[in-house]
Amino acid sequence: MALEPQQLKNILFEEFPGRTRQIETLLNWFGMPKEKTPPTIFIHGNRALGKTELIKRLFKLGFTSRQYSFLDCRVCYSIEDLFEIALNDLTGEQLSCKSINDFVMKLQEICEIGSETRYMIFDNADVLWDLSSTLTPALLTLPQWIGLNVCGIFISQAPWEKFRMAVGISEPWQLYFPEYTRDELIQILMKSCPDDEDPCFYKAFVENICNSFYENCDLIDFFRLLSDLFDKFVEPIQEERATRNDISLLCNELKSYFNETLDKLYLQDISAANFEDQLPQWSLYLLIATFLGSYIPQNLDQRYFATKACEKPRLSRTPKKQKLSHDSPAKLPQQLKGPQSFELERVLAIFQSIYYNHRNIQTIDIHQQIESFVAHHLVVCTVPYDRLGSRAYRCNVSYHCVKQVSRDIDFDLSKYLDEFDYN
């Protein structure tokens, strides 16, 4: 039995902090069961922002089971799979369907049975392009095509601009899910507080974690690392070296586990050999290039990377350390400054210098791999995507991870970092 609109709204507000505007917008668009809705809705935003879970929960509580079909496009291996799952959800019967024309005819029959709006929800909608180049345009125009009360909802991490791959494609109503603020993230993470734990004590832990990882992790990452880090957080208490009132001491001791936790998180606690199985070898060189771009000052590029293709870098020996005069301020070692931002063009040049077979790699593949690194937080974009001009990035992987990757592909990282005291 579907909940009343106000009751549904209150539950969703409670379960999804930071998504008040999105909830109100969706409920206004959907209206009552028999009211006309927008023909197509496009929901987009980065991963782990509540898009899919909010839609699932909204339809489970607010609609009857035969009013909608939820389709995860990643598990549909053919157009027939997609159509047959949709028809099964809307009718409760196993119906075969071999073409979009057949699907439209059956969908018209379903819609004529009652006047309620039928919804087809396509999660990971960008995968639809892999099934057929004409499928997405057809689905976007389907409500107008059949002239019945049908709404198509497309959920994707990709922006709408990446869907404009066909001329005359229908423009959907769009709803964007922004990144969570720090306070919203704390609200969500507090839901994982154990029943037997003091909420104030757990909140102090969560706030400390958010202060350290907010810029580098998304909600999925946070939920994966919270349990292990909380065990480390209370370890001094269990060993009777501290009490629950010693929050500063507990937070300081926890910091020693942060690098280890990030390495485990980003590389999924796998060896570099397994990492190679997941990525082509050139991608590992590209990851190393992002690290070098973050830690080697740009004024040394000529020395380290201005080499001919297929040649090893001609590196001079580490120069003798010059004695600083009393009037000259001491320079902070590069590794203590932390990773610096680099422009995409610079890391491409570094990659071409260190990878001998770079001519066989398409530029578009390199760009896509960089975006994949960003999605998995191996690299951080330091310039917003909506800003014009060259994008800037920063490597987010520790030296120890890059060193392990370098060792397994027989790349001598020390040649590039010898004067920065990494050994």
C-alpha cells in the first residue's frame, strides 16, 4: 500500500539528509498517481550521492509494485533482456519481447488497463549506448511516441551533454545531485553509530574522520573505512592507555593509520600484480606520471623529462648540496609540501617521457583513464569541471603505493625522486 504524500516526504527527509530539494522536486513532478508527469527525467551527479537509493526508496514506499520497473542497465546484456524485465515488472508475467516495436505494442496494452502513470527507471543509463546506438534516443522519445501516461527516468553519473549523441534527441527534465557538504556527510555517517555506543563519542570520531578524508573520499569510501578506523580509535581505551574523555589523544593516535587506510581503500588492498591484471600496463605508467607531476617541481621538467622517445632519461647525479647563507631562507623539502597541482598537458608530457610505447595509446584513452583515476580518488581534480581552460589535478596516492606499482613493472622510481629523500 502506497504511503500518503506527506508521510512519504517526512520519511524520505529523515532517511536522506541533504536531499530535501531533490525529494520535493520529484514529488512535485510525480503528483498523484493519475496525473501526467514529465515524459522523461534525467537524474545525474557523481557516485555515492543517493541518486539510486533515493529513487528506489521513493517508489517502494510511494507506488504500487506494478506501477514501475527498476532496471539496472549493467545487468542487462541485450535489448531483449531490458524489455522483458520491464514487462515482467509491470505485469507480473513472463513475456517475451524481441524488438522495440513489440515492446511498444505490449506497453500500450499495459497502459490501457488503468490510467495510472507507468514508470520505467534506467539506472546506470549511460550503459544503454553499449546495447544499441538507437536505443537511448528511442527510449527518450517513447512517452511522446506511444501517447500514453508513461515516464522514463534515467539515472547516470555522466552529465546530460554526454547523452547528446544523436540529432533531435528529446530534452528531458533534469535533476542534479550535488556533493554532500561536510555537515550533511556527518549526519549520514552518524546513522552507522552502534546501538550500544555513546552518540557524542561516536560523533567526535566521525568529525575527525571527515576533517581528514572529506576531500578525498565519497560516501561509499567512508562506509568502507569507518569500521576499521573506529576499532583503531578505541584501541587505546581497550589497552587502558586512555579514557573516552581523551578525544585529542585518540584522534592523534588514529592519524598514524591514515596512510595505510587510504592505500588499502584506493588500491582495494591488492598487490600491484593484481592491480596490473585490472589495468593495462600503460595505465600504471600514467598513474606514476601523475605522482611525478605532483612531487617534482615544474622547473625541473627539462632536466628529468626532456628526452627523446624510447630513451631513458639522462639524469645527472644528485648535485652537491649548496651551503645556505644566513640571509637565504631554508627551502621546505618537496615531500613535506605535499602533492602539488599539475595541468593535464604536463602529465601527458611526463607520461610520454617515461613510457616508451606511448605512440600506440590514443589521447582519448588517456583522458578517459585520468577521469577513471578521478572517479576512484587516485587523482583529485583541483579545478572545477565547469570552469573553462585547462584542468588541474593532484595525485592522491601515497609514495608507498606508487613505489609498489613501480617495482612490479620494473620502473625505477628512485631516479626521479632521489634528491627528495624518499629512499
